Amino acid sequence: MATPNYGYEKRQKELAKKRKKEEKLKAKADRKTPGGESTDSGNEFSEQPGDTPSSVAPATDTPPAA
């Protein structure tokens, strides 16, 4: 019997957690946008499963909170 790959499982959990956090931040930013309009193309599912999300935050008119 093969042994479990705990490193892989941990990485998948970390990626899911990071993805969820980014989605929450994006939703929060969208709520703050006047008129509820989003600045992105609206295609939320454009990333392929192997792609990694960019760590660059979308440009906004206000500086990030410290």
C-alpha cells in the first residue's frame, strides 16, 4: 500500500485557503466600489486549474490600509 502524501494535502489546503481569502477581499472591495461596479472583465473563471493567482492587488483610487 502506498503511503499518504501529506505534503501535497497540506499544499492543497493552503492554496484553497489563499483562494478563499482573495475571493473575500475581492468581494469586500467590490462592495466598497460606488455603484457596485467591478473593474475587472467579469470573467471569474478564466484561470486554468494549473494557473497560480497573481499576488498583485487590483489598482484602486485609495491607498491600502496599514
